[in-house]
Amino acid sequence: MAKATVRDLVVKFHWNQVAGTSKALKRPITLPDINRPGLELAGYLSHSQTKRLIVIGGKEYRYITEQMDEIQQRRVFEFVTHADTPCILLTGSHVCPPILKEISDRKDFPVFETKTKTSQVVVNVTNYLDELLAPATLLHGELVRIYGVGVLITGTSGSGKSEIVLDLVKRGHQLVADDRVDLYRIHNTLVGKTAQVISGFMELRGVGIIDIKRLYGITSVANSAEISFEIRLETYNPSVAYDRVGLGDKQYSNYLGIPVLKMVIPVTYGRPMATVIETAVTNYLLQQDGFDSAEVFEELVLEEIEKNRSEEEEEVKAAAMQNAEPLN
């Protein structure tokens, strides 16, 4: 099944169909790119990407009506109504040329008109198709917006992720996804969502399914979030040397080719994990703003060590002078 069809665009942007039948709306769209067919109209048909949606704006329309005769139009329009081409859109209130309509109706090829400006159409359609055709994967975990940051919370099943997220929601943060996180790569950023049917719902062991939006208000749920930070919860293991200062090498996860900063936090009974996670996110925001608490602490420690060393050297020098025999 195609991820996107011409019908998706018509539903989204309400274009006026002037050629082709409703069956033509089932044509698949596989590329988010737009083709402004200047070279094709000029007769250069080699190496043309036939899978891109075609947009005919003011310049193309004037070239068709003022420079192309009927034979040229038939040759080019037969080519641009290719079986792989999703559709043709005329922008800025331009009407479909009669020859293009004749060929499109014969081939059941969809042609549309819109009053929207060409530049706006290109931006809107490209952005929409980028999201619709974005590479995607499924992840087991939680996604919460904490202080505006999309935080992915992962860990083994039964580690208490849902309970911790519920505590975060009660503190005013937003749930995006519980248990199932759909990841999309959009415009070189990682965006997380969840299936619409389970959006706003959470499963709690021993309680069942709860509706977060009804329990804590409409602002307690967000439809999506750009993922910037991952917190991996692990059961505390006394044999593991956890980073206690924050000066170790930074860890990253990779999702759909995008690196995401990761922090591993051990979970122990009675530890206030919601507070710990809030603190970790606050510290992350400070780091993004150029302030690293661990580095500042290290500098203070080094300064103190240097100060103590200088004082010791001065004391040694003073003692040496006192012990020196006076000259006769």
C-alpha cells in the first residue's frame, strides 16, 4: 500500500480537479520533490524524473500559450502525463490548456487548478510530502515533553517507565507516547508520535488503561515532539561504575541516521526518578546554553588543587629559610 497518493494532496489542499476521474486519485506518490517542467517544455525530455509531481506556474504557462504550437504541446503533454507521474497542478488561477485536458482525460491522468501562488504551493506541498513520506521506525519506550524538550525514555520492560512518566505528567509535563513510539526523520530532525488510536492513553500494571487527557486535562498530552535527548533507565547494579561527575565520554543513540544524546540513569527503590529526570533535562538545557556544570566543577577543583599546591610550596620555602644557618 502506498504511503501517499494524489488523493491525500487533494484532501489536504482542496485543489480543483479539471481532468481525470476519481480512480486517477489513487496514483501513488513516492518522492517529495516538485518538478517545474521548464526543460521539458523546451523539448529536452532526456533524464527527466517522471516520478515527481509537476507544478506549472506563471512562467511555464506563458511559455506554453505564447511559444508552443499544437504539435509541440502534444509531444510534451504526452510525455509529462507519464504513467509514473502523480499529477499536474496549475497555480495562480491559470486554466488547464485544452490539449493538456484532452490528453489527460484520454489517459485518465489527474490535472488540478489552484489560485494559490506557485512559491507557496511548492513550500506547502514539499513540507507536507516530506512528513508523509518520511522514513519511519517503531520503538518500545516512552516519549515526554519536559520543559519543551522531547525526551525519549527507554529501558527494559518492567523497569517502571510508565509510572515515572505518569509522575512527570502530574508535575505538568506532556505525554506524547506510551509504550509505542513511532519515529520519523523529517527535515533532518527526529520526530516522535504515536498511533492516533492510542494517543493520550497509558497502560499501568494493576490498574489498566487510563485516559491521561481526561484525568489531567487537555494540556497534559502532545501530539508529537522533536526528540533531542534520551534517558535510558537501568536497574542499579553495584558492580557497574556509573558516571558520578558527568565528565565521561558522551553517549549517543542512532535512530534513522540521527544521533541523539543519551544518559544512562540507574533505578533503585525509593529513588525520586521524576525529580532526577527533571534535573537531568534541566542540566541538558544548561549545556545547550553553553553552561556545563561538570566542567565548571572540574575547573573549581583544579583551581583549588593549584591553590593548595602554591600554599604548600610557600610553606616549604619559608621553613627552609628558617632552618638555614645564619652566615658569620
